[in-house]
Amino acid sequence: MTPLLQVTHLTRRFGGYTALADVSCDVAAGTIHALIGPNGAGKTTLFNIVSGVLRPTTGTLVYEGRDYTGTRADQVFAMGVARNFQQVRLFKGLSIVENVMIGCHARMGGLVRDLANLALPKPATEIAARRRALEMLELVGMGSRTTGLPQELTLVDQRRLEIARALASTPKLLLLDEPAAGMNPTEVRELAELVRRIVALGITVLLVEHHMRFVMAIADTITVLSAGRIIAQGPPDVIQKDQGVITAYLGPAP
Amino acid sequence: MAYVNPPRPRRHARAAMLTLCAGACAAAAMISMTELAHADVSLGVLIPSSGKGAAYGIQQQNAIDMFMEKYSDLGAAGKLKLDIYDTRGENPEAINLTRKLMGGDVVAIVGPQFSGEAEVSFPLAVRGEVPIVTPMAAKPGIANANQPWAFRYALTSENVYGPLLDAWVKHQSKPIKTVVVLMDGKDAVSANDGKNVFPSVLKAHGLQILDTITFQTGDIDYSAQVTRAKALNPDGIVISALYNEAAHVAVELRKQGMTQPIVAGVGINHPKFIELGGDAVEGAMAGFDFFVDDPKPAVASWAADFEKRFKAQPSNAAAEMYDTLYLMRDCIISTGITGKDIAADRVKMRDCWANMKNKSAPLMGTTSIEKGDAVRSPVVLEVKGGRFSVAQ
Amino acid sequence: MLLQQLTNGLMLGSTYALVAIGYSLIFGVLRLLHLAHGEVFMVGAFAGLIVVLWFSLGPFAAVFGGLVVAGILGIILELVAFRPIRRRGDNYLAPIVSSVGAGLVLQEVMTKLFGAEQQGFPRQFAGAVYDLGIISITSTQIFIIVVAFASMIALHLFVTRSRLGVAIRATSENLEIASILGINVDFVIMLTFAIASALGGIAGVLVGLNFNAVSPFMGIDMATKGMAIMLIGGLGSIYGAMAGGLLLGVGEVLSVAYLASSYRDAFAFGLMIIVLLLRPRGLFATGIGEAR
């Protein structure tokens, strides 16, 4: 079976600094794939390239067997690649439900059709979008917090809201950038359940995370990045024993 | 038509030229003696044929062409000749050209046309002792200040508003005791009329000014001013403004339900006043020198001829030029100006203008001159059925 | 008299608001001043006039004509004066200069086509005068108020109730994230220009109907007022533009009524300075100006 996402020989330089060097990895459909590594390893850069925010210097990106290298971010999103942000980026001027509705745009006929629908007294897509937004809030465990503005929420709920927004677009690949940051053990457990529920819906999850217990508990495959290079790849039990990974995290043995 | 000052010969060259001239000039003088026997009479004309005032200059050139076709023959004095120069509406050019004409053989200068130009050219003409008559410049005092050589054919607003208010007050069915003056505070002539000229004339007619309310050239919203005027409930409204603004004020007056009669200053002499004002300016009265729909046969046939030739209606500027030239010719013939003795001819021309009494010209009726300014009855007009017509 | 003056201010202010909303919408999505917006307003006024004069239609058709023509013109301006520059990367100065240029071209073209003189709507458009004792108002003025407020309410419903409106708000808050979340920001920008310009066109027709002074230069003053209102109301805030427009309209009228006409513009910009001193981000701060 072809992997959902294939990253091949990806290199990204910022001026003289190489953030990613010849990175290749496959994300299999229906799995939870974790990306780990010390700070500055290039994880977020890889996320930004996969989601179309940054362009690779060299290398190719293939999604569902189709090369999409250099495609604009909104089109990548429309292809079914949704994401959240490490620094929560919600729209402060939009209500909680409206923030989730933003996610519906790409997947529900696009804006041009909306314009035509505007003439109708009660556009079907409008109602559908709102209903879907409420469903997604329910899914992430925020069914009781649908009104008000996002900045009134706790940081953890803001992260959940971002996930709901990403899910509203009916993605096939969900990119989660440090979803567990700042969560207490109970919340981390809830998050793990949520991610499993998401995968059960048939969505593939690629996540970056520092919370090792969380990663080891849910990931099917782990890719370890260090200084822009892949140093290990495999299931959690293999990675846990890998000497190179231990060195990268703890420094070389004395 | 533009004139360039000749470069000054350097000083050491001038001595040589003087000696050369001694012989040559004597010969030239003899030749001109024989020529002068049937010499023509020249007038200098300064108009803005190009630049900001070109629209006026073109109208005036047309009027000049019509005039010369009909009146260039002076009988015993030969032919009338015009030296026409373009000032481009610029003061420095008006100065240069006035100097040039003074040094030549013209018996008088017709022009310049703008008040600014007249203000700088008139003092020169006084010093050079050449009569100078502006057909069109409207600013009060410019001819007065440059006696005894400078004159104006255009009627100043002081001379328009007296007869205008006579007619306006008589015209109303209800007596008028109080007025509100609405004026453009930005336009120089309208502001001066609103602040000084109208008040003195209104006072002379026993009318009380309840308030003087200003707006600015280019304003579009006049509602606040009109509401303020409405609160004072005057018997009549005086508008001192140019045609666009005056029309908008009138529309706003009617819009706010004010039905008082309107009298307006000289700035509204333009078809746009009625076009923009519509029903609101119906019944408004104003006084002009000249108006194109004047039913007097002389004016009507001249205007028709003008329109046929130039595919445009004649403006004030054209009519004023035509009449000024007519009176110049009249003076040449009546005082026996020959063009042979320029200095004496200039004095004759000056005296002819200074002592002008009820002299009639084809377009604007009879004119007298008082302290340099023309005095005549303006045409008092009323807007009736969407046209200016003579108030009955 | 005060009540009548407030009515006068409301008439003026409602058209100011429509123009200022356009500035705010466009500033919201692009963080740029659209300096040809005054000319879009002017072209809208001419479009309304043409509908009336050439096709002998009524005021509703005039408003519709102004709306459509100005909306299309807005899209053209975005495609011609803004998008090509945006494509070449961030540049704050070039789009401002190119929009000034576009404005001058529009002024010149309209002068060539219709002359520099002011034009008015036919006299039957003045409407009947209703004298209600303390205030008097014409049927045309009632029409203007109704259209202006209906436009503002329609805009409010659009931006709060429709997904397109939500997309415009999201884009104006953060264009980059909106793009990452699948919003076609180029389309949203174009749509924003169309809406902003259509409102400007409506304002042009309303000003033409109310003050009867349609000329190629009518947009110049309106543009500076619109920008002042945007600053008073808060950069990019459409509600700030509505409130600021009404405030400035009433304020200007009162300053003319109780001070003098020469204070009109001084008052407008004085008000702007006072608001900015007390509330540097305007009456309805949006957060634009701190972020990005």
C-alpha cells in the first residue's frame, strides 16, 4: 500500500543555516506517526513544509501518490492536510464556533459557491457548516463551550479548539504540533484518547511532541530528528533502545 | 503673439549705435513723414489666449474678429489697427507687454483682463501716460487707484447691487425688512461682496442683516448653514457666491422648507446655476452686465451671429471686449485722433474716457465713467421657467 | 434647531460612514490604504447619474447602478493596482503610490468623459418636503437614510452570519493563518474590494442625490474624511467606521452651525487628533497595529 505522505530527500536552508538535510520518511495511512527530537532539530520546519507554509529548498512531497511540492498552503489544506500550531493561533475577533467554521471552508464547496449561495434565503452550506462545527467541538470535548471568544478559554481548551478547527475540514492527514504542551497528566490522558478517536475516524495523525510517555503510549511509528537529520525511525520499542537517540537527547556518554 | 524682450546691447556697443543712428534716423524720419499722411490708428490689446484663462481669451479673440470685420474703418483717420498680445493670464507677462505697448505707437491699451494683471499693469500705464481700459477685471478699486489714466468697462458689484436690490424689493408681494446673507468665505470677490458691498447697499435700502453665514468654495453640504438661517426666519435671502455653491445653497434652502425670495451676487452668471439649482432657483434675482438671452434686438442678433460663427454662446468676456473696442473707436472718431501725434492722441483718448457720459455701446447700453469705473444700469434678471429673463 | 442640525449631521454622517467602512474593510485585509477609494466613490456617483439620465430610471436603480459599477471597478483596481505588487513581495509604499495613480487616472478619464463641471440629478429627484414642525425632511433624504442604514445592517449580517463574512473577518485578523486554514485569500481580498467599493458607490449616489454635486473631483475631500474616520473608529474596524462616520457628520454640522464654516475641516481633524491622543488605537480598537 502506498503511504499517505511520502517525504523524499527534503532539504531546507535558511541563508547559510541548514534546518533540514536530506530528510526522507513515509507516513502510512491510518497510523499515528510521531516526530521527536531535541529543540532545534527541524521538526516545526518539516511541519511547515508539509503543510505548504514553507517551500523546500530541494526534495519532493507526495500525498496520495501525487507530487504537491510548492503548492500554496490553502490548496494543501484543501487536499486534506490540516494542522494546529505550536503557538496557539486562533482568531480573536471570531467566536468559538466561528473559529471552527473557518476550518469548514476548504472542504465545503469553496468560497465561490458560497457567493452564489448567499442569494438563497437559508443557504444549506451555512447550516451544514455550523452543525459540523458544533459536532467537532463535541468531539474534542468542548460541547459545552461553544459561545464566547477563544481568548476566554484556558490554554488547554484553546489547543482543543485548534484541533476542532483542523478536524472541521474533514482532513485525511492531521498535523499536530506539540498538542500536549502545558497539559496536566489527566489532560494528557484525555488527549491520548482524543487522538485515538481521531484515528478511529480514518484520519492519519502526524505529531510533534516532547511528552515522551504520551508519544510512546500512542505512536505507531516514530521518526527521530536531530540537527536537521533523521537519526532513527521505527516503532516505539525500537526507538526506546536506540543508542543514537539516547545520545542525541542526553549527550554522548562520558 | 508672445513677445520676447530684446537683449540689451552692451554699453560699449551703444555709443557706436548712436553715431550710426544719427544719419539713419534722419532718413527714417523723412520716410515716415510721407507715410503718416494716411497713417492708421493703433490700439494695444492684452488678452489671455493661452494658460489658465484661455477660455476667456478665446471668447475675446472671437469678439475682436467680429468687431474688426464691421468697424475697422475710421474714415478720415484711416484704418483701426490692433496689436494683440497674449498675457497667458500671468502678471509678469502683463507687465512686460504693457511696457512694450507703451513704447510703441498705440493710442490706448485694451486690457489686461484679470484683476491681478490690471493691478500691476495700471500703475505702469499711469507713469507712462497711456490710457488703459480693462474690459473685464472686476476687483473694486483697481481703476480708482490709478487715475487719471486707468478705466474699467466691466460693472463692479457696487454698481450692480443698488439697482438689483431696488428691483428685488419692489418685486416681492410681502415687504422685506430682514435678510440673512449666505456667502462664500473662500472666494475673494464673493466674500468681499458679502462682507462689504451687500451690507452697505442693504443698509441704504433700509434692510436689516440678521446674520452673515459663511460656507467654503467646494463645500457640498450646506445643511447646517441653512438650518441656522431658518432659525432666524428672515424675510429674504442674499447669496453671495459662485454659481455652483449658490445653486447648492438654494437647493438646500428649499429642501429645508424655506420659501423666502433669493437675491444673488454677480458670481452666478452661468447656465450651471439654473441647471444645478433647478426649481430651487426659480424666482431668484441677480444683476448682470450682459446676458446672452437678452431680447434687445442688437444683443440678440449679435449673440446669434457669434454662436453661428464660433459654435459657442458668447460670454460676458466677449461682450465686454466688443463694447470696449466700440467705445475706443467712438472716441477716436469723435475727438479727432489721427495717430500722427501719439502723445496728444493719448491725452485725447484719456479725456474721452474720463468724461464719458451716457455713451451708448451695442451690447450693454449706455455707460458713464465715474472715477475710472463704468456706471450703467445692470440688467436685472429673474430666473423664470428655467431661464434667465429680464425682471419685469 | 438642534434637532434639525442633528438630522443634517445624520445625513452627512451616514454617507461618511459608508465611505469609511470601505477604507476599514480594505485596510483590514491588506493593512494598506486604498488611495483611489475616493475616486471609486466618485465613479459610483456618476454611474447613478447615468442610470437616471440615460435610462430614465428611479433612485433605486441609481443606487443599484452605483453599487454594481463601483463594485466591478473595485475588483479591477485590486487586480491592476494591488495584486501585481503584492505578488512581488511585501512593499508598503508601492501599492499606495499605484493607488494614487489609479485615482488620478480615474479623475482624468471622468473629466474627459463628463467635463470638470458639477452635474446634478434631475429636479424631480429633490423629492417632497415634509415639515414636521421641529424638523423638516425630504422624501429623498428619508430614502438616503434608509438606504445607508440598510447597507450597514446588510454588511453587519453578512460579516457575522455568513461563512464568507467570517472568512473576511478571519483574513483581516491574520491573512497568513487564514491561508493555512484553507481560505483562498486572493479571492477574499477581491471580494473585500468589491464590497468596500460597492458601499463607496452607494455612498456616491446618495451624496449625489442629497447634495446634487457630482463632479470628477468630489472624491478628494471624501477620501481624506474617510481616512480620518477610519483612524477615529479604529484601524480596520467596520463598526468603528460606522460610529466614527456618524460622529464626524454630526460634529461637522454642529461646528458649522455654532462656530463657522471655516472650522469644518479643522473640527474633523481636531476630533481625529483628540481621539488618537485619548485612545491611540481609535474608538473600536481591533488589535490591528499590535500584531503582524
